[in-house]
Amino acid sequence: MKEVVRKRNGEARYCFKCRAKREFLYTVMAPTVPDYYGPVADIRCGTCNTSDGDLFPGIQREWE
């Protein structure tokens, strides 16, 4: 997988992994070879790189 898009996602908010207010990044990863699933979008903490770290534990982000 290679990173296609990486941009700031809104205001700084609380990261449940870092336990502090952090900047979050919207990232899109695309496979380097043809793949059935295609690109994968994600919201990641800019410090600890945790996926969906801004969501309370046990909650998952739904993509349309």
C-alpha cells in the first residue's frame, strides 16, 4: 500500500491513545498492485498514527 492523500482533518481534538488534544489527518492508502478492495480511507492521529483515535473506544467510523 502507498499513501495517495494526506491532509489535515478539522480542528485538533482529543486522542484516546495519546490522552491529549492532537491534530488528526485524513489519509487514503491505495494498493500498489490491482486489488479487489481498492483505496482505503482513514482518519489518523498525527502524533501516534492511531486509526480512529478520536473516537471513544468501541466505536467505529462508518464510511459511505
